Amino acid sequence: MRWLTAAAVAVAGAAATWLLGGPIPATLPAALLGFVLVLAVSLKPVEAPVQPQEADERETAPPIASVLDAIDDPLLLVDAGRVAHANPAAERVLGGHIADEDVRVAIRHPAAAERILGRSDRTDAILLVGLGEGDRRWELTVHPLGPATRLVRLADRSNLHAAERARVDFVANASHELRTPLSTLLGFIETLEDANAAEDGPTRARFLKIMLGEARRMQRLVDDLMSLSRIEAEKHSPPQTQVDVGQLVEEVRRATLTGRGEDGGRIVVELADDAPAVTGDRIQLTQLLHNLIGNALKYGRAGSAVTVGVRGGGGMLRLTIADEGDGIPEEHIPRLTERFYRVDAGRSRALGGTGLGLAIVKHIVERHRGRLEIQSKQGQGTTVTVLLPATQA
């Protein structure tokens, strides 16, 4: 079709030249020129028309509001002191009413207002307490985007604050737990240095017995602190050894009864036939059993039985330790696994507790990717349940 069009134009050009009085030879260049021009134009590729939607996608970037809405941190776009846009995360923290509101009303904090409105030259972050929920802590950062435009970012630092507070409390509690027996030891040593006390045999023997008890208490505390540190260091590396928990329970039962001089009927083991093996750390699981069975014996009523159940189900091994003690008030149960938390501090220290036993149990269970449950009824006793993933066949 292109060739026929070019030829037609060439003939038309030659005819026009002849009609205008040109000689026959002069018509040939005109015909040739028309043929080439039409052919060149016809051979040029024709671009497909661009659809309006495609043109928009090529020329326009996503609107800034869509970008801000896709970010999890609370973000505010402030223009001339008013909230031009707030992403959903910011609306959850500050309220859905903040759009087009004065930023000083949206974030009620003098230092934040000065920074956002550009009245301060400081560029460091500001810590805000009380935005949204109660005692949550937010770090506010302001990024200038223009003469009167600011991007305000809130970063939640509540977990970091909680971790720091836990660290400070841990150091304070550990120092207190060590200082008390150490003060007792120093006091008795100073007393024994007196010549008269040294010559009094019964008094010296009584003092030495107390000193030995306090020294052993410090040793237990240091041992538990080191155990907790090791378990936390290994929490991200799951155990790889197959452990028969039923056999382990029997070993701990014999060792506990021998060490305490108890009769064999004090600890009752109920081992089900379907109890599976678990993939675990044998030393840590032994420590878990010693802590839980030891607690049940210490806080159960004198002479009452402690029942240890081991059974399977749902791909898990269920280990239960139940005592017949006085029970624990419900309000204390959520905090029992905190370090150094005691329901009755005086009774716990008198029985030789360090306040770290259940904290160690919790970390061992977490390392084994299990679950810890504590149920208690006052006057009836306490049942601790540990669920551990069974070893896959």
C-alpha cells in the first residue's frame, strides 16, 4: 500500500510539472522526489497513543499522603503550624480529630511545639511521656521540608525504657540480696574477734552456724545469677539433644528426697505411657525440675504430697507439678516469674529462696520454645504446668 501511494504521488508530480509547461525530462526528478518523500514518511514508525492512565503513572509519583500512610511509625505533615496530614498510626496515638488542627493542640508539649514551629535551633530528639496510653514514652523528631513545612515523627521507646528500668531494678535487687547476708557475716566476724566471745564455745558455735548459713545463701544467689546469665545468652540457640523427661523426673525425685531426707511417698510421679521425648538441654531441664519440685516441697503443707505428672497430647509434652499448700493470691500470679519478686519475702528468705527460681524456669521454657502456666487457689495449692514441643519422629 505504501509503494502504491508513493508511485501515485510521483506520477502526480510529473504530470503537474508537464502541465506547467516543463519539458518531459524535467518531470523525472519531480516524480522521483515525490516518490522518495512519500515512501520515507510512510516507513516512519507510528507510536501508539499513550493512554491517560499510563501517562499519569509515568509522570506522577505516589502522593506523599500514601507514602506516610504506609509507614508504621506515627507521622505528621505540618504546614504553617497546622496538621496537613496524619497517618493512621498517628491518629491511633493522638486521636482521629487532629487533621487540620493546630499542632500545639495535637501534641500538647511546650518543647515539642517550639521544635515543630521552628522556634528552637536544636535538632536532637525530644522524649515525650503520656501521649496516647498512660506511661508510654515517645521520641519526637522534626525534619524540615520547607520554610513552613515539617515532617514530625514519633518513635515508641517504651520497650527500651522498660528494659533499662528492669536492668536498674535487677542491679539494685541483686545488690540488696547480697548486702544483707554480707552485713550479717561482717557483724558476726567482728563479734568473734572479741577475745571474750572467742572463748565462749557455745556462742562461737552458734555464730559460726549462722555465718555458714549466710555464706551458703550468698553462694546460692551467685549460682542462680550465673545460671540466669547463661540461659539468657543461649536463648536464641534451640537445644538439639533428645531427652526422656520421664526418666529425668525420676532422677530428680531420687536426688531431691536424698538431699532433704524425705520419705519416698512425699513425691508422687504419674508417668503416662504416651509421654513423648523432647528436644532439649538436659542440664537446664534438670534445673527446671529441681526448682519447681523444690518450690512445691518448700511451700506445700508439711508432710503433704507433691504430684509430678508427665503425659503427651497434641504434639506437646505436658509436665505438671502440683502441691497442697496455702496457694497464692491471684493478684501475685502474673508477677511470679519476675526476678526477685516474692509473695512473702520473709518466708522465702527463711526457706532459703533467692527470688530467682521461677525467673530461671521461665527462661528455660522460653529457650525450649515452650509455655509456662501457673494456677493456684488459696487453701488448695498451686499447680505449675510446663508445655514443651515433643520430638518429631
